[in-house]
Amino acid sequence: MANDARAAAPEILALGEAMIEFNQAQPGLPTWLQGFGGDTSNFCIAAARQDASAGFVSAVGNDRFGELLLELWRGERVDTSCVRVDESAPTGVYFVSHGSTGHHFDYLRAGSAASRYAPHDLPLDTIAAAKVVHLSGISLAISVTACDAAFAAIAHARAHGVRVSFDTNLRLKLWPLARARAVMLEAIRQCDICLPSWDDVTVLTGLTDRDEIVDFLLAQGPRIVAMKLGSEGAYIATRDERRVVPALLVNAVDATGAGDCFGGAFVARLVAGDDAFAAARYANAAAALSTQGYGAVAPIPDRETVEQLLAA
């Protein structure tokens, strides 16, 4: 029975909060397009679109927004057996407005179902059967109980030989820098795959030299660091080698969720057997393609589209 459970379990599990997105159709107009967001959910969908076996660990409210998210994941072939429906808390919502200074985000997530997630809600057998468990700084920041659940998931994964992937995704609206730095550095110490963005990691470490940053991160414990550099690509480092893997140039219109797409595609290719540098080349192509449409989810490319770009 244990072998059957392991065979049926998703290879990649992501833990965090998903939300309903309302994106302003045009600046100044009260018209909003409904979409989906949440960094770890975006990651999970990106992995699934690369034909990886992926599942989400979270909670949604017993409301229409929660139903929409469950329908989204099932349509994307993301396993939802570890998504709990909370009868007494809502699904989180956020709004994206546009102006002369760029995107502006407003969140209605306090007290959401996902923020009430706690260690006793964790699907321990499913975590033990996975190949990678993925979390982010937002997974840690949304509440104390969610943070406790995240570290309990990390401990259980490590105890069962499951790799841990961690994306910094620093959001200072959710917590003060001192707490974010302390908690995230502890998560980095316990992860195998570290996926920081340049803007996050310079704030968290106080360093501005790439190699000093990579030296610092690798010394904490990760075996792979994939530092996202936006239009420049990614700086990939292992214990033995490091180099920039260049971005692919496209006509970008909206970079929302591009980093999440990179992470999901990167981990999917690692699980498929690629080394870190080949996985980054693939993930760069996926992230570039994801900037050619609006919103965090809709433009995420599938594997065939990514391979066509790489072949071209």
C-alpha cells in the first residue's frame, strides 16, 4: 500500500496561499478582469504545464472564489487532494491597478482560509512521498500558524529525503524586515534549491556583489542557487560551478508572475533529470514567454511552446 501511495502522490508539492485576482482593464476605468494569483499556485501551475506531476497544499474558503481556484487547479492537472476547504474563512482576493508608476497591488487576505493553515493540517504522507516540496517567503509571512506549518513541512520533507525548494518572494507589507530576514534565512538554511530574486536577496543579505551573495547563500546549506536577474537571465550556482544563463529576448507586455513561472519550470526540469544549468535555460524560456500576455496564470506556456522557442 505504501508503494501505491508513493506512486500516486505528486512529485512536486507547493505550499502557500492562492488568491483571486482582479486586474484593472484600463487605467482610470472601474473595469476589472478576474484572474488568479498566489506565488506558489503560479509555481505549481507552471510545473504542471511542463508535464510535471504537481500538487498544491493549502486551504480555500467555502465560497465561489474557492470553487474557482479548485476548478483552475483541476483544469491544469494540479492535484487538489491536499487543499482543505475552510467553512469559516474566506478565500483571499487582491486587486492590480495600473498608473504612471506601474503596477499597484491591494490585498484582502487578512484572516483568509490559507492564513489559518496550521501544522496539524499538513498531509504528512503526501509530503514524504514527494520528490520536491516548494515554499516561499509569502508562505511564511501570511500568519504565525502558516509559518509553523511551513517549517513543519520542511522538517518532514528533510526527514524523508525529499528536496526542499524555497523562493524568497519578500513582501514587506506582510512583515517587518528584521523578522523577514531572520525567518527566511532559517528557511534558506534548510532548503536544497534556493530561488531568490536579485531585489529580494540584496535586501535580505545587505550584499550587492553577485558572487558574495552566492557564497553566502551556498554557505547556508542549499546545493543549488538560481538567482533571478529579470531581463538579464539567471545566475546559477552549485558547489562546483556558477555562471549566468542568459534570458531570451521577447516582446514583453506584463512580467507579473514571471519569477514564479521560472521557478516552476526550473524545478520541473530538475525533477525530470536536467542539471541546474539546462534547467535554467529551459526556465528562462518559459519565463520569457509568460511575459507576452497579461496576468499571472494565463500566459504561462506549456512544454511544447517552450521547446519550440528553444529550438528556434
